[in-house]
Amino acid sequence: MATVTSHQPYHGSRFKTWWTILKISLEERFVYRGDFALGTLMRFLPIITQVFLWYAIFAASGKSQIEAYTKKGVVAYFMLTMISRAFSSMPGLCSGIALQVRDGEIKKYLIQPIDLIGFLLLTRVAHKLCYYVIALIPFAFVFFFCRGFFESGWPEASILCAYFLSLVMGFLLGFFIEASLGLVSFWFLEVTSLVFVYNLLNFFLSGHMFPLDLLPDWASQFVNLLPFQYLAYYPAAIFLGTIPPDQVWMGLAVEACWLTVFIIIARVMLNRGIHRYSGFGG
């Protein structure tokens, strides 16, 4: 009993520390609420461009439906991928880690009882919470205005649960992938080219540019072996019902496996990177 009691203050102190970090991060983000509002507006512009592009494709093909997608279905798909990307995108995370390693700022995590990955994860949680609080009204307005584009209506409760779970895991997967890339800076101080390649692959293979259903079978089999689809395509496909209900949870299990892999990769890279890191000066 004495052993358990002695650990309680420690765990309570750690929880208080992480809660304080989250609150401070939220306060910092809300200082820039105007920037968040402008960024929210700018996020809609690429979607509008893609919608007009696909309308032109439908007009040129003379078809009312391409594969499983009608004109309205394409609009619904890109609106949902916009939400998926808002969860899974981590702008500045990888380059920020590299900058901290290069400038020696990483030392503060070595002399203070704060975990680098945990700290960065909490700041990203605060970032997303702030973004969605500010973006809630414009998102709700756009979805209400375009509600007729969701031809199949709202999915069942179990599918909605799977959809929201895929968004949460997409956020974590996006975070740990980019954190792993940023931690490469312990070995290579400049990771700009690596980030460029990742962003390029992510843009094309996540379903952000076009529905992955349109890929030929050989390409689809290759893409399905990669984790990118879970960052944009998979949540949207769950909501729209293009994935059979009996396969939804299997896909989520695969996504959970990918998430576990990148959590382990990030932890191993951080541990080995710190052991080889040399910091000088104050």
C-alpha cells in the first residue's frame, strides 16, 4: 500500500504538467485566431478549384458518372477529404523538429523532465482544437449549403463511429509520420528534400488530389500497402459508403497497426538520436 501511495503524487504531478502545457498551448493558439480564420477561408479555395476541374472532366467525358462517383459525389468526397486533411496535416512539424536539433534548442528537453514527442503532440492537439473551434461556423455553413451533395445521406451510427475513429487515428498517424521524419535530423541536419518528397507522395497517394477508387488495380494494390490513404481517402470513403461495411473495421485495424509502427519508429529514433546528440554552450 505504501508503494502505491508514494507513486500517486508523481503521477498527479505529471498529469498537472501535461495539462498546464495543453492550456498554455491553447492560449498561444487563440492569440492568432485571426490567422486561423484566414487560413480556414484559404483552405476552401483549392477545393473549389478541384471541384471545377472535375466538373470539366465530367463535361468532357459526356458521362454523368465516373466509376462510383457522380458530380455530386465528387463534391462530397472532396469536402470530406478536406476534413480528413485538416486532422492529419502537420504543417511545420518536421521542419520545426529539424530546426530545434540544428539550433540546439533540443537541449531543453534533455535537462527538463518533459518528453519531446509528448510535448509536440500536446501542442498539435491544441492547434487542432483551436482550428476547429474557429472553423466550426464556416465548415457548418458550407456543409449545410452543400448538404444535397451527400446522395446517400447520413451513414449509420456504427459507420459514423468508425469515421470519427479514423479521423482521430489519421491525426495521430500524420503526427508520428512527420515526427519520425523530423527526427531524421539527428543524423542529417537538413531534411528539406525529405519533407518535399513526403509531401509530394502524400498529396498524390492520400486521395487528396483524386479518389483512389479511380486507380487501376495494379496501382490500387500498391497504394493499399502504404499508410497514405488513411490520411485523407479512408475516412471519406467510410462516410460515403464506398468501402463495404464488413471491411471498414478491418481497414481500421490495419491503420492501427501502421500507427503502432510509427509510434515505435519515432520512439526508437528519439532514443538513439539523443544518445548521439552533442550540445555545446548555454
